Amino acid sequence: MKFYEYGQKSAPVIVMLTGSFCPAEALAYLYLPLSEQYRVIVPEYNGHAPGSGAFTTRQQEAVSIAAYIQEQGIGAVALLYGQSMGAEVGIELQRQLIDAGIEVKHALYDGAPCIRLSKPYKAFMYFKFRTMIDMMRKRSVEDVMQWKFLNKFTNGDTQSLRTMIEGLAKIAPILTNETIRNETECCYTFDFPPFSEEMQENMRFLYGSGEKAYGCRKYVEKAYPKAKITVFEGYGHMTYSARHTEDYIALMEKWIRS
């Protein structure tokens, strides 16, 4: 696993986690502005860089990230942020950091699936993701932008996630079937690590009302009843952050200061 850092080492720490099949640079639209005031750490998952080996599990990826944070002598994280699958890795990381005595002051998770699917459905999603990534190796980004699958994924706003899709297409050639399978498993075999009510109050989940993951909020509400949930009406999976980046960053900073 590789780690990228931006900003001053003396600044409050933000840890940012990408969604499935996305390189660390897919979060540049957020971490570059934030790095003016914060020390931003962005891991590159196993399987997303040449020679890194396959993506492992949600738990093991979190172990590697937690170990890096400990090695850096970081005693507190101002914000733990994750998108999509990165939210699930983030929740696991949050649990591990707390167990290690590292304070997580706030957590913000956008588009978290937080669901456990049956084996047949996971097999179907693996086939779908593998087919999608194989096609990305052969097609232009312009072709990819026209896919109906992505249109549904973004609630008709694929253009907003163009930068993210370009990043996915860039690393598609190095994503092995093992990585694709393990990330599918990570996305759709989720359990909810326990948190105190006090910690739950410092967790916020973001959803677009037009994304499929929006239906998963009921599981979040049941597991973490004290957590905050914000819904962006009419938006797809993570499209609010791309269309209204300045407002989104302001929301992140307000949550850190709360």
C-alpha cells in the first residue's frame, strides 16, 4: 500500500479514502483545496498500484492504514472521510484507530453501501464489475461516459464524475480479477462495528436521494441511531461533491469545527 500526503505535517489530520476501483488521485478535487489548512493523508489501496499485490479485505486494508498512522506518531485524526466503499473501509479504520488509542474527532461518509448481500447477488455484481473494468481497458473515456450502467449509478449525471471515471480508466489495466472480487466482497459483505453513542454523534453519513445506496441508510440508522444523516435531494452517487465542490468542502470544514 502506498500513501500520499499533502499539506503541512503540523496541521490537523484528515484521512481520505476512495471508492472501489478508484485511484487516490480521484480525490484530488477535495484534498488539494483542503491541504491548504490540513495535513491530508490519502492511501492508495493494495491492487491499485503496480507491484502492490491484490486488494485484500476491508479489515486488512484498514490494518495497513492504521499502522501507517501510528508510525507517523499521529495521536488524533480531525476527520476520517470515505466515499462509497471507502466509507466501509473508513468505518472499520475508525474502530481500529479508537482501539489503538488514536482519537477520531469526526467521521464523514459519502454514499456508504453498508449492506450484506447474498452470495448469488455478490457473484452477479462481481461479473458486472469485471465486465465493466474489462471494457474500460478497451474503450475510450468518451465511450465509457455513455454507458447506461453509469447513467443509473449517477442518477443521470455521469458528467459530474468524469474526473473519477478518468482515474478508474487509468488504473483499469492493473486491476486483477482477485482485486475486483475482493473489492466486491468488501462492498457487499458489511457488518457494523460497535461505537459508543458519543462517537456516533461525531459520525455523519451523506446520500444522494437518487442513488441506490440511499436505501441503505435505514441500516445505518438502526446500527448508529445517534449518527447524523444528510440527504442531497435529486443527486446521484457522490455527484453533489463534484457539482458543488466549494459548498461540499465548506460542509466538511464545518463538520470538523462542530
